[in-house]
Amino acid sequence: MKPDHSRYHAGPPVASSAIAPGLIEAYETARYHVIGPPRFELILGRASTELKVLYRSEGTHGAAWITACNPASEHLAVCANRRRQADLISDLDRLGLPWLPACGTDAQGRWPAEPACLALRISLNAARDLARKYGQNAILWCAADAIPKLVLLR
């Protein structure tokens, strides 16, 4: 029996993705921490009360979890990832989008923690474009319902 990814995914079906199934599973089980403030964790397929509160205070109804680190899930040196993440932050600032610092961790501990941003007031299309600019395989998209979903980009 094939797993039902529908509650975790938005966009094209997993079966049509060029991303290896094991890598998609790693994204599904990763931990997505918003460092904030406020501090909270986004869990795929589960509405975030903290994110709903943040939406109200920011006057928005959408957010995206984006990183510039480790494009296509290929490890880069720490200094290269820092430079890429700084460039992403500059892009968000240039676009006038508020963002919160975030960090992704591997639940199994095989992958090092990865800096990220929770971008607010961003459209899904703009989030996809920005993530593709940095060679990412996926983002988390949180629509008005504040339920994080994985959006595969390849």
C-alpha cells in the first residue's frame, strides 16, 4: 500500500517528482523550528496555533519556510551555507517581506541542523521562485489555515 501524502503535500504529486522517495521521507520527518520570537515548531499536516496568532499580528494569511543551504540536498561547507543564507535574507529584506529565523533538524540526527527563514506575507509563487533561485528541492507552505505542507519543486 502506497502512503497517502496528500495531507502533507501541496502541488504536484509525489509520484511525479524527480526527488528520491527517501529524501522526500526525510523532509516529511524533519523538525521545523521557528526560533522567533515567538518560538514554535511547524509540523507537517498539523495546524499551528502559534502561526495563526502570528498571522493576525502581521496581518497576513500565508508563510513559507525557505532555506538557501545545501541546494538539492547536497552538503555544502558551513561558510558557503552561511553566505547563501545571508543572500536569502537580503532577498527577503529587499522584497520588504518580514521573516523570522528558523532551523530545520533531522529527526534521525544524520543531517546537520540547517538555518532557514519563515517568510511572512509571501505568495506561494514568490516562495517557489525564491527557493528555486537557491536550488532547493522543496519548501514548506503554510496557507491561511496555518497547516504546513511540503511543496516539491522538482
